[in-house]
Amino acid sequence: MALRLEALDAVAAPPGVLAAVHAAAGERAAAFVQERGRSEFLAGRAALLLFAAGLLDVDPARLEARYDCPRCGPDAGHGRPAFLLDGGAAPLLLSASRAVGRVLLAGVVHPEPGVRLGTDLEDSTKVAFDGFDGVALTARERAWVQGLPSDEQALGRARLWARKEAWLKRSGDGLRRDPATVEVLELQGLADIALDGSEPGLELTAPIAETLVAAVALY
């Protein structure tokens, strides 16, 4: 599995790639009220296209984005990311997640049949609010967080949330499923991603914030 963490404001996409991304995702981008959100969304889509092309060692112009939503179908423009290569399905599993100006990309070339992939990047400051534990965590997870030193609890909550998001992306359920019903302390195929440079296969091209955590589900 290949992993890449990239700053969204540093995505170096050729004009042709940007044009293709805008053509494919312009309608969804237009739904963002703020320009920053719109530009980061498009940068994330461009980064994913370049990442996929690099994994396949092909010209990005040969790839066409396809997003498959289990509820809305393959033409919804959202859901599991995938690409067509010269009109046929590219042999890739992909997942992407954006947070605080960065995008985390995960990919597997020539995956085994039936395997699914999900990844998530989270900022621990976003889960530090009253009521989070009650709506997002199982009773066992809440006990696990409370067992951590007080200065580690915010990161602990964020790690659990990143695991849940990664797992729900992998399953295709997303947040249509109540995250408090998914216990992620011990799940096969689910793991935290070390963002300190020690993670095998992780390419870091963005400064790491201490508040960031990440997880990946591959199963």
C-alpha cells in the first residue's frame, strides 16, 4: 500500500490536469460557499489524480475519475474514488481524506478481489467539544479515552474517530451508519498511521501538525 500526505496549497498540477478536474468536479466544487473550501476540494481531487497516475506510471490524461456511491450510484460524483484507464477500470484501490490544508492519499495497485480500502485524516482540535463521546463512541471506547492521561485524551478521541471514518469509508456505509455502533479498538485490517516519518510506504510532502492523526482500513 502507498500513502502520501500533501499540502493542498502545494499541489503542483499541470494545466491539463486542472482542466480535467474542474470539468469532472466543477458542479460539486460550486457547492462550497467559501473560496478556500472550493480550492482545497479541487486541489485534493487533482492530488488524487496525480497520485493514481504515479502509482500506475501513466500519463494523467489517460485517467478519468469515477466515484461510486453505494446509495446514489456511480455517477453521483462522490463516494469511493476510482479511475478509468483508457476507458477501462484502472487496477487500483484508492481513498483520500482532507484536513487542515492537507490531503492524505492511500492506494493499492492490483488489489485482491473483494478487498476494500478506506483512510482518514483528523485534527484532534475538531473533536474537543462537549458531547462528542456520547454521540460518537461506544461505552468501551469512552472508558478507553477516560483511561488516558488528560493531556492525551484529545488525541485519543481523534484516533478513534479517524479509525471509524476509515472503516466506514472502507465499508461504503460512511456516516449513514451511526458511528457509535462501530467499535474500533480492535478491528481486523484497521490501523493507525504514524505521521512522524516512520510509517512504511508513507511519503510526506507537508509539515506535520502535532494535532493530526490518521488511520487506514484495508480488508
